[in-house]
Amino acid sequence: MNHAERAHERWIWTELIGFDNRQADLGVGEYLEAAGFTPAGICLMLTSPDFVLSHQSVADEVTLPADFCSRDGHERNPHRARQAWTNHQLRRLISELHERGVEAYLTVFTRFYGDRYHREWLGDHPEACMVFRHRGWASALNCLSRLSDGSFFQDYFIPKLVEVMEHYGFDGWHGADGWGPLNGPIYEVDMSDDMVAQFAETTGCPLADAAARPCGHDTKLLEARARWLWRHARHEWIEFYAHRWTRFWRPALDALHSAGKAAVINSAWGRAPWEALYRYGIDYRRIVEAGVDGIVVETVAAGLSMDPRPYAADVTRHADFLSMLMLMREGLTRAARGRRAKLIFLHNTHDTVEEWDAIRHNPTVLEKEIYSLANVFRTEEGGLRPCADGFLVCLGDGLDEGHWSWLRDRWRLAFSGSPRRALGATLVWSDTLIDAQIADFTTTRSWTVHRLLFHLMTDGAPVQATADLRDLDQVSGPILVLNHHLLPGEELEALLSYDGGPVILIGREVAGAPPADMRFQDAGGPMSLTCLAYGATMEQVPEIEPWDAPQLPAEVMDMDEPQGYWDHFTFRAVSPDFVRACADTIAAISGAPRVIEEADHVLIMATEEAGGRLRIALKNQTRFYARPRVEVGREIDAVDILTEYPSLLVRPEGSTFSVRVPPNGITVVEVELGPEV
């Protein structure tokens, strides 16, 4: 067995409350000793944008406000009360981290605290705050805004950011919540007079009076403006925000890089590439092209699994965020233009202020997330490469030695092995799908690639690797293409000429396409999806029973959109039976190991390792213990359990084995196969 760890980066996000300014080294030695490793970087959450906006490079030692010393100025974490830090201590903390080989990144959010702890810059510049359609002015910064003198906020902020970074010795900036995108979707925020004026100036788009007239903070006027923009200028409004965010990040990155500093950005509220653009106006491709050094991908299924809000913790969340990571890696590889922009997944551990704690209250889910996020891959020349370059522990304060030891054991397994190929179908991606889906979804509300993918994965489709359509010569085995009807003709032709294995297409019918070897269709009426297979068939082709599909409103352009990032859009209905049949078809055609007992409850991830052994992860989707039986298609000599649980010996029976999986958790085994017959 090969349990050597694959290369990956370990990062930590923490507040100052994670350290102890009563100690000579400010608690750095104690912190790293408890963690048991030296992280590549620590993102220090200084919380308030005022840390940058009101910074003065003074030589005197001054006490920092409470909202710098802990998030929102909260009083305590599980280990200690908030301490009063000084500017000199913070500089020395960063120096202590550097002495131990740890880079320090600065994180601030965009919240305005109403001068609660000190006089804030935003108290003198309320015009720089966001304006929501439903509630008017909000106490949070819009970093894309203009100030009352007509200058852009960013022209003040970017030099101040560089000044702060150099003064304290930070190595980089972590652009977290509010620094791309804003704290809400673009059909909700920002609807201010300023942003609409910027939109008109940038695009030249003619505006009706409902959009152009001054609204101030009047919610009735703002509502009328928002409805007109989203109804009559939706594509232009999306494009404006994508352009505007690039205009913010490009000069920020240029200034930081010129000063020898790096920068990473959070993903757009945990959304995959298409939805990040449609919902939040963030085009990951343009941010990467602008030169960002990495993206922290907000894979927050562990936190949401305990969330009581409607739909926050639905059964699809695990695959939702897992497939997002896969699509982000695939979609950004070309945009990086020879660089590799890091993708660091958010390691959803615990947060005192947000009041969730996965490591204490839901550790089996956290264990499942760690392994899964580390074991999805991109197909590149030379084999598989993990989609994630590492992780960011969120948050890394309030953890004791036992917590860190538990985490290190899970990391050791998650990043071990030498996967030669992922057993299942490879999802083939094309960048043309992002833009094509904007127009398609706007007018039809049809399922996007991301939605199709995470529902297929939730129903058991074995997909844990991706490839770019232009790299088909690097791929072997079955390939899966979703929404193929949105591809240009030459790209679809290239897919159908693939000769490395079966081709499975799921989307709408394409006129003139060659007849498939197998075909079945949803029975939900016009624009129903079809599953096509080339180079493969099954003994029994699924037949989907007609069903009374819920109908959309006659005018889909006037539909309300979701507010919270955890809320799904309203889509055209697709039969659950069709999705399950597609997932079963992918599993059958791929020949991957399959769960044959308790398949409704347990998902499978499988890779072929060096030496021909199989690494199989079994993931329980229920809150009860499961005992799935797995068929691998070949005589089994031995099964070794790699996870801490269970401890009993597994005795295979021919080509099958059965093993227990903890509630909402994961069991990972390695299977040694008998000789081929």
C-alpha cells in the first residue's frame, strides 16, 4: 500500500484571538505546536475594513480597536477572552510567523459597525456603502463605488492597502467576503444611483426612466429600477459587473505584485462558474486572467449540513460543492495562461461568531468532506492532477491538540495514494458553456451543467475527474458531456469523433446529430432532456414514465430570483426518475465499482492506484449507519480498511464485499484484486 502523502498546501484562517499576546513570542510557538505542522500561510482576520481605510503609519505604539482584535469584537472563543492587541504586537506577530516559515495574509471584511468601537472611515463616507433594492442603504462597503467627490473608492483603497501590507509586513491580501462579489446577488445589490450611472457610462445602454431616475434610498423606486434592469438589460447588467470587478482587481493585483505581495480571492459565495457570473457578476476566468494568485473555494457543505434554514442542508449539498470545485479547476486552467492559479478549498471546521462547529458537532460529515475534496481530479498530460492545491482551515482558533491531531490523521489519508485513473466517466468541459448558459437559462430555465452534475452525482453517477474538450487526446475510457446542445457544431463533432471509449451525452436533442447506440428521454414535455450513448448500450434501455411536470410561469423573465447563496434557482422541472436512470446508465457503461445493496443511501468514489489496487471511498448520505455491498467486477483477494472506523476485518465474497459506513460519514478501503481470468 502507498500511504505517502501527495503534495498539497495547508493554510489556516484565524482571528488574533487564536494567539496570546501575554507570551514572549505572542503565542506563535504554542499555536504551531498544538497544530502539529507548519502551515504555508495564515490569513489573519482583522475583520474591519477600517484596518486599511483609517491606517496611519505611526511609530508610536497604539492599542487596536476591539473589532480588529476579534471578529465583530466578540468577547471570547473556547480558549481565551479577547485580548487588546497593539500595532507593535501585530507587527511582531507577523515577524514571529516569518521566523517559522509561515506567510501572513491580511483579511478584512466590508462591514461598517456604525462607529461602535472607534470613529470609522465609512462614518465619514456613507456614500461608499451598498444600496439594496429591498432595504435601501446598508451598513457595508461597496468597493466598486464612487465617493462624493466623484473619485473611485478603489483609487483611495488600493494605495492604502499596499501601505498597510508594507507597514506590517504582510505577504499577501485575502480578498474575502464583499471584495468580489458584493454581499448579495446583482439583482439585489448594488442598485444605487452611482452604480447605475457607472453602468450607463460603461455600456451606453439606454435606460428607461424607471431605471435612470434618481432613487436615493427609496425602496419603491429601487424596486422598480431593479425589475426594469433585470427584465430589459439582464445580460448587459451581468456583463457590466463582470467588467467592473475586473477593473477593481486588475489594478489591485498590479499594485500588490509590484510591491512583492500576493493576493487570493474567495469564490463567489460558494457558487460554481456559471452561477457566480449570473448571480453575482463574478467571472472567475477574468479574475484569473487579471493575475490573482489563488482562489479560496467556499466548499461549505459541512457547515450547511447543520443549518436550519430551508434548503441549506438538502441532500445535494455535498455534491453541489464538490462538483463546483471540479468545474472551477477545469474552467480556470486555460484562463491562467500558463500559470496555475491555486485553488484552495475552504476547510469548513468551525466558526465562533457564525455559531457552527463541524469538528465538534458533525465530525463524520467533516471527515467525508476532507477526503472527497482532496480526491477529485483534472485529467492532464501525464495523468490525474487533484483539483485542489490544498486547503484553508476555517477557522483555526479555538482548536486544541486533540482536534488538530484528528485533522492531521484525516489529511494524511485524504492526500495519500497514487491514483492512476478515476473509475467512472470523465466529465468533458468547454468554456463556451458558461456564456451559452446565460442566454439559455434566461429564456428557458433549463438545468445548467453544474445542476445536472451534482444531481447525477447525488444519485450515484461515478464522476470524479474532468477534462477540457481540447485535451481529449489525454483521456481514455467513457466520457460524459452535459448540455451538449449548447456547444458549437465543431465542438460537438469533435466529441462524437472521440475513440477512447463510450460517449454519453445528456441534454436536448440536436438536429442532424448521428443516431445514438442508445437513447432515452425524459417525459416532461417540450425541451425535455435526452440521454444518448455512443459506443455502448445496455440490455434494457430505461423507459421514463410520463409525469405531470410542474409548469413555469408563462413569462420566465419576470420570475423572482433567490436571495441567499444556499437557495437554488427555480428551474424547469426534470423527472427524478430520468436523473436516476442517467446516473445508473453512467455507472453501468463506465464499468466502475458499484454499490449493489443500499445504493439509495451510499455513494462511491473509486480510483485505480499504482500496483493495480483499487481505492474505494463509500459515502453515507443518511444519519444512520449503512452497510453497503460493493461489486467490483473481478475476484477480490483482500480488503484493507484505511479509515479509523470500522475496525473489523472485511471478508470479500467473490467479486463483492460489504463494510459498515458511519452516519453521514465515510469509510475508505483498498481492494487487492485476484488474477485476471
